[in-house]
Amino acid sequence: MTILIEKHAGYRQIVLNRPDRLNALNAPTGDALLAALVEAEADRECRAILLTGAGRGFCAGQDLADVAVTGKGPPDLKSLLDHYNQVIRKLRTIAMPVVCAVNGVAAGAGANLALACDIVLAAKSASFIQAFSRIGLIPDCGGTWFLPRLVGMARARGLAMLAEPLSAERAQEWGLIWQAVDDELLMAEAHILAARLAGQATIGIALMKRAFDAAETQTLDCQLDLERDLQDEAGHTPDYAEGVRAFLEKRPARLTGKR
Ligand code: T3D
């Protein structure tokens, strides 16, 4: 099984599971990951996702043994990336928060897979490597989009062109990720975060994701209109009514994520 799925109360943990290859991606792994996300989205009880890797790495990007040029000619990178792009799009649009626990090295497409998630925690021993330039490629899986937005163009270009490992602590300092965590605490912290997010206003968080992604290309004027419309939608959820009621009654809100 290239992907393992564990169901927890309110959320699912999805584990990339090719540890002998540092969870490098191939087409079946990409397909299984996409299927796991689609299945989680269809589960009404699932209100958050936790993505991580098995073994000592998070994900070493494309499985290079799989695309090695053979006598049959060059690999079809277009159709390969069509597979992975579906995963990236799904991570961005899935109507629930996605936590990524980067348990070890995240290289190439593996680094950008992590950056597509909503909140990224990383073990202090982990590193992020835009390894593409080492093999003559450009950052894909959204790398050229995520990097300048997260760390600015100067650092994005340096990371992409030099392909040097960026430590988890430096990644936090640069704003690439949410938090670097002591290795032995990573998974406990990630589960706490996923469970906490699963107890929040799921629809509100999904609408927030839409607003943030739209903000990347919109003018303030358009964004104000979008916020008005999405806020109206959020304001019609039972969680909004419960949140306000709980505040006035000075008690914790019981948010259900229901429509
Ligand atoms: O087709 C396309 O290429 C299009 C899509 C491109 C998207 C991309 O992701 S391009 C970038 C691909 N990834 C890389 O270039 C990273 C390659 N890996 C590395 O540079 C290093 O493995 C790491 C820096 C990530 C980790 O180094 P280290 O020293 O901790 O581990 P290692 O010994 O290199 O790797 C451990 C094993 O995993 C090893 O196998 P072995 O010798 O024990 O049998 C190694 O071959 C395997 N492995 C690591 N990365 C990959 C891989 N096997 C296949 N593909 C990999 N990407």
C-alpha cells in the first residue's frame, strides 16, 4: 500500500508509505493520494486531514527510478504532472483544513506537496529542498507559485536555482511553514492540531481557504466583494449562530461543521 489511511475522531491521517524510497512519488501513489483526499471529502464525519510520511523522510519528490530514461525514449512528464496537479488542486480546494507534518526531508515535488497544505509543521531535523535544478527541471507541483508568495521572489529564486536544503527552523523563520517542532513531539503536536481544527467551524474554514486563494490574483476591490459574499455564507451556518450564542452565554462553543 503506497498510502495508509487512519481514521481518527473528526479527521483522517494520510501517510505516504514508500519509506525505502523516502516516499518518492509515482503515478499510483499520486492516484492513491488523490483518491484518499476525495474519499475524506465525501465523509461527513471528516473535518480535517493530517498528511505525513512513513519512515525517515516526508517525500523525496518524483521517483526518479520510475522516470529514468530508458530505451523507450523520454518520460511523459506532461501526463505525470497532470496526475500530481490534481492532488495539489484538491489540497487547495478541499473543504476542510489540511495539516502537513513534515517528518523528514521534503524534496522536489515532495516539498511543494507540503507547501500546498494549509498548516505545515516540520520536525526540526527535516529540510526542504527544491531539488529540481539538480536534474535540469523547474519547480513544479505549484513550487513557482507557492515559493514567491511565501518567502518573496529573492528567496524563491535562490531556493529554486541553488537547490540547497533549507532547515525546518529556517523555513519557519522565513515564513515558509507554520512551525518547526522537536522531532519527538512532531506527531503528537500534529494530531493535537488536526483534532483542534476538526472541532472548529469547518464551513468557515473552507470559505477562508477560498478567500485566501482568490486573494492571490484579485484586487482589493474584488476581494472585499468576495469576503462579503463568503461571509454571508458563513453567517448562515449553524456554527455562526452557536458561536455567537456561546459567546453571550460565556461558554465554549459546540461547533459541528454542519450546513
Ligand atoms: O519526471 C519528473 O521528474 C517530473 C516531476 C518532477 C518532480 C520532482 O520531484 S523532480 C525532483 C525529484 N527528487 C529529487 O531530485 C530528490 C532525489 N533525492 C535526493 O536528492 C536525496 O535522496 C535526498 C536529499 C532527498 C535525501 O538524501 P539522503 O542521503 O537522506 O537519502 P538517500 O540515501 O539519497 O535516499 C535513500 C533511498 O531513497 C535511496 O535508495 P537506496 O540507495 O537506499 O536503495 C535513494 O535512492 C532513494 N530515493 C531518494 N529519493 C528518491 C529515491 N528513489 C527514487 N526517487 C527519488 N526521488
